[in-house]
Amino acid sequence: MSYEALRLIWWMLLGVLLIGFAVMDGFDLGSAVLMPFVARTDLERRQVINTIGPVWEGNQVWFVLGGGAIFAAWPALYAAAFSGFYLAMFAVLAALIFRPVAIVYRSKIEHPRWRAWWDWALFVTGVVPAVIFGVAVGNLFLGVPFTFDADLRFHSDITLLSLLRPFPLLVGLVSLTMLVLHGATWLSLKAEGAVGQRARRVISFAALAFIVLFDLAGLWVSITDGYKIASAIAPDGPSNPLHKLVYREPSWFANYAAHPALWLAPLLANAAALAAIVLRRRPLPAFLFSGLACAATIATAGFALFPFLLPSSSNPNTSLTVWDASSSKLTLEIMLGCVVVFLPIVLAYTAWVYRVMRGPVRTEDIARDRGAY
Amino acid sequence: MDIVLLSRLQFAITALYHFLFVPLTLGLSLILVIMECVYVMTGQTIWRDMTKFWGTLFGINFAMGVATGITMEFQFGTNWAYYAHYVGDVFGTPLALEGLMAFFLEATLVGLFFFGWNRLSKVAHLVVTAGVAIGSQFSALWILIANAWMQFPVGAKFNPDTMRMEVADFSAVLLNPVAQAKFIHTVAAGYVTGSVFVLAISALYVLQKRHRALALRSMTVAASFGLASALCVVVLGDESGYTASTNQKMKVAAIEAMWQTEPAPAAFTLVGIPDLAGKRTDYAVKVPWMLGLIATRSVDTVVPGIEDLVKLADKKIRNGLIAYEALAKLRSDRGNAQLRATLDAHVGDLGYALLLKRFRPDIEHATDADIARAAESTVPDVPVLFWAFRLMVACGFWFIALFAVAFYLSATRRLDRHRLFLWAALATLPLPWLAAELGWIVAEYGRQPWVIEGVLPTFLGVSGTDVHNVLFSLVGFVVFYSGLAVADVYLMVKYIRLGPDRTLGHAVTAPNVTDPTPSLAK
């Protein structure tokens, strides 16, 4: 397989992993954000936590695997993005460190203050990653100030405040509403009784907010300057971001103009969110459609940005692209082989776990079960 | 404020902290498999209750391991960006495969371990428990393959077009002899940790005269599993020493505080006071021949001393400078084949030339004095390594002794007769963690000044981020982790004090109350 094809496949796999994270860990985050609003008593809160109790660990691995895969397949991106977005990344890590502990430890002690503290932690650690991931994607569209020197050492002038610009914050809200919608359809599916009903009422609000914000962000992108590689592209060339010319062009929609079929992705994001509203009384289809909305949203952004992975606003020529930020050909080949063999296995046992744990979570069961969270 | 120091401090703190939870996960997961196996084979519910009770403690520990592991996965990018760029092509792969092949398995199945008791058949639940344990072990394997490459960077070569190390032979990375020795040494240390944990808490119950049936059975499992593991740790620790002696001679010399090369076979310094400034070891008590035998497995191979290794580093720096200069010229003359040939001939020592960057940015103008200082900087912190190693080994031999006694008492069914033994078992509780942390210090602090041995100096690996960011995150991690540590210990103590009966909500009793000793044949 050619180096070019491998890079394209790994760009798609990057999307698959991000979608996997958004779809799988997304409803965990969304449920945590919704918990204070849909669960009023302690038992109801435990009901929310126990809907994700048996599965959150596996879901969180999508995040870890995403990090590992970016390291292995796109090491320059791994180095630049995570050190460039240092404090934002620290906030995400802190949240994802607290969350597991909050889920497992909260109900182990019957003290109101102990539980109230972990409830608060669960809410915050759900909101923070949901918003920051969106803010990060928003910043990709604007570009961030960085450059590489001749040793390929990464230098950036990114600060936390410089990331919090209006457009990225809007994308942060898109991400938050998307995951709240996904969390609401999940709770509607898994939490029996009052909590499920309250979650069902959230679906319409969340989906409408998502649609409005998503389309607003799309409009905003249409008037934002995009990036374009001006020099000849060497798709099989060495991964060195110093050998190309990049200029700004009026819009990010060049890929959409060249391939109109790509419009399916943003249409699907809208349609899936609408379908979640229409089907809100049928929990499983609604949940599948909110998952589809997450996938289509990520695809929409990815199609617009291609081939850019991390555009530089201060020195556009050193932007990271699919053609100059990947691992060596051999590494991409080895990794692809492993993914082809092992990802289906992972999906198979994950599906089995969800099958074993199928059916609604009831408050009566939690009150009885000493092992419940 | 020095960003290198702060980044190293943060990595050390977060790694050492993560490593408080990993060994117990490794060991306890297998002990759970053993207990549940007995339940499935005999049908005695006490073994199921044992699995559930120790499983509760396992769960408290597991959540912390998962949480703190996330930091490790991303820290190479946030704080070691140049490292990530320079070796990501090689180092990233085992890390990603750890997620794909191991961590996914253990994390996806662990939920069913806790929530699946009433939804799965006995055998299916055992398979789930085994899956969690297998996933944990494979997780350690992949991480140690990555780590071993930092100690012994095989199967990769420098690519001047991309300015980084790239994989040349993946099977060499995979089958790195250092990885194999380290894997067995580390997981066996985890088994010892799990065994000591179970043994010590069970001993506490016997001393308190409660939960006797559960405690005695648990001690029996811990005694045999612990004895095998403790022997394994020491024997494979020796294997680690042997593999280190072939590629990390400086580490071995530093651990031994062996300043001058001795005629083979070298003596092993049992104890002494290493003096870094004076380059000598005072009050040394030596065992003749022993180091030569351990490190080279022969009586006539020389183990080089620190001073000779510094001289060797001096030579390698000069050799590496030739590669460095060729590389600098290649940047403006990318097609020059002769420069590439020069680079290829000397690139093996390029990392040694990079050591000079600590002393001056324009290393092509380095003086003899600069080179001498850089060569001197290859000597790690000898007194710390000397003592960390000896304390770790002392712990190892103590575990063998303790488990040998436990095994004997268990075989003769007298585990509850000797209060001194029970107290000793209880007092041993913190030691496996101490030994594990010391082991990390020997392996990683002993690798300094290298982040990749001979390839990339640690100080070059850091990110270009603002130093205040690193200070902020360092303080943040210390505060978070301290808070979480308090919660973790609090919950552990709570459930240990509650004991199995109240944790599970029913009395955990032996199938035949008149015969409290464990028996598999029923």
C-alpha cells in the first residue's frame, strides 16, 4: 500500500477514533452533566450513575486509545497539539481523572456532604471536557500561533485565554449540546421511571439548541478564512512540515465545493438531531440517532479541515497536514494491521458487554444491590 | 525556574503515583482469578464471597489506576513534545497497542466483574475475571516494551529528512530482551504486592479473631502465589541486571558505585558510603567475584567502572559531533550523498553530541573542556542509585523469607498459631510499594541523563511551553493527587474495617463450620 493511501486511511481512522470517543464516552459525559437536572433524590442520582456504572471504564479507553493512536500515527500532531493547548489539556486531564473516582467512590460512603461533593465533581468533570474538546476544534478552524524550527522543535505563543475566542466558544457550546442530547437519549433509554421521563423532556431542548448552534457555527465558518496548500503536494514525501507553502483563502468550504457529496455530513447532523426529537418516545432509535448526530458533526469538521490537522496562524507554512505530520510508512502499516485485527475484536466484546447489561436500570434494584455505585 | 526540572519532577511524581496502583491491580486481579476458579470448581460459596470481598478492594484501587494512567498517556505530548516528535514513530506504537489490545479488554470487562454476578453463568463470570487479569498483564507488557526501548533503543534509526528516530525493525522493538526481563520482573513484583496485601489484611483479621474462614483461605492462596512470585522477582531482577550490563554499563556501575574498573570477576559491594565528589566508596564491604558473576555470568569478562565509561563517552561525543556537523550541512544540501554517508557512519553517537547542548547552543564549536563536562554529565546520581537498589533487593529477600514461612505454616495448617508471624505479615504491608517505587527510581533515575539511552538527552526532550504552565500543572497534580490519595486510603480502610460480612451484606461462612481450614477437595 502506498504511503499516500496509508496516510489517508490513518486520517480516516483518526476520525473513527474521535467518533468512537464522542459516541461512547459522550453519553457518560452528557449523563453526568444532566444528573443535577433530571435526578432529584440520592437514589435517583445513583440511578443515573449506575446506568453508566458498568460501561464507563471501557468508554473512557476510547480517549486513551485516541491519545495513543495520535502518538503513534501522528506524532507531530501529538507533540504540537498537546503541548500547545497545555492548560486546556490539563483541565481535560484533571476532569477525566476526577470522573472515574467520582463514579466509583461517591456512593461508597453514606454522608450527604461526601456525596454532594462528588455530585458536584461529576457535573463539572462532564461539562469541562465536553466544552474544551469543542473549543479545541473551533481553534483548528482559526489556526493557532506556532512554528517549528530547523530541528523540528515546536514553538508556540498559545495561551489559554487566546484559545477562548468567540468562534471556538461557540463550537464548545455545539459540543456541549451535542453530548447533552446524547446523554439525554441514553438516560431515556436506560433509566426507568421519573429520571427517564425527565431526560425525555430534555431531548427536544438539547436537540434544538444543538441544531441552531451547529448551523450558526457553519455560517460563521463560511465567512472565516481557510487555509490552502499552495506549493506542490508530495503525498509520499517525508513527514517534515517545513517544505511547503500555505496561504489563506476566503473560506473553509473548498472541499465541499469540490465534492458536493460531502454536504451529506452536515445534513445528516441536522437530520439525526431532528429524528431524535421526533422519535423521543422510542428510546433506542432516539439514542442511535443522537449517536449518529455526534458522528456526523465530527465528520463535518473533518471534511472541511482536510488535509489540515493543525493550521498555524503565525507561520502558515509550518501548519501540520495529513501529508507531513504522520509516522513513517512502516509504522503506519504495522499499526493498520493491528487495528484491522483488533478493533473488530474490541467492538465484539464491547457489544457483548452491552448485551449482558441490557435493560433499564431501576431504583429498586440499586437500593437492594450492595455492589451498585 | 527550570522547565526541565519541573517537567521531570511532574513526570516522576505522576509516574510514581500511578505506580502505587498498578502493582496491586496486576497481582490482585490474578488472585481474584485463583479464588473464583476454586469457586467454580468446588461450588463452595465462600470462595465466591472471597472473590467479591477482595474484588471490592480491587475496584477502589482499579479506579485510581485508570484515572492516574490517563495523565501518563498524554504527558509525553504536553510536557515532552520534542521527545514525542523525536521518538514517537517508535515509542507511540506500543503505547497505542496497549490501548487497543490490553487496556480495552480489562476496562470493558471490569464493569461486568462488578455488575455481572447475577447476569452471567459461573463460568462466564470467571472468563470475565480472567479477561480483566489478562488485560492487565498485557497492558504491563506493552508499557514495558515501550519503556524497554527507552533503556535499549533497538530496531530504529535516525532519519535526517524527518529529524527523528524511525522504526527499522519492529520485531526487534517487540522482542527487546530488556522488555522481556522487565516484564517478568515487574508483573512478578505486582504479584508480590497483591499477595502481601491479601496476606497482611488476612493476618489482621486472624489477629482480631474475626472472618477466620475467609482469612485463612485467603492466606493460603497468598502464601503459595506470593512465594512463587517473590522467587520470580529476585531471579528475574537478576536477569534485568544481566541485560542492563550489556547495554547500560553506566547504570550498572552507578548502582555498584564502582568508580574504577576492577580485574574480572569484579567484587560486589554489599554496603558502603559512595562519595560522589571524591569518586570513591568509603567503608565498603565487598563480596569477591559476585558482581562479575551476576553482571556477566562469567569469570573473565570485565565490568567497566565509571571512570572508564566517562572516557568512552568522551570518545562517543567526538564521534557524534561528526554526525552532527554532517546533519547541519545536509539541511541546506538535502541531496548530498556524501554527507548522508558521513552521517550514517557516525549517527549512532549523535545523541552523545547532543549532550553538549546543555553547555552551549553552538555545539559544533565545543572545546575539549565542554566535551569533558558533557562526558562527566553521563554519570547518574550514584549514592541514590546505590541505596535505592540495596533497599529494593533487601525487600525482595524479606518477601522470600516471609512467604517461605507462610507457605510452610499453610502446608502444616498452622497459619493462625504464631502471632509473631501474623504481626510480621501485617508489618510487611507497605514494603512491596516501597520496593516498587525504588525499582522505578533505579530503572528511570538511573537512566539519566538520557531519556532514550544514548539517543536523546532528557533535557532536550521537553516542550517549549511556558514554564509557569508547568509549575501550575505540577502544583495542580500534587493537590489533586493528594486529595484522591486521602479518599482512596479512607475507603480502603473503611472496607477493611467493615470486613467481608458487612461489605457483602451477609455472613461469610465456611461450608463446614467445624473444619475452618481450607480444603479444595470436597
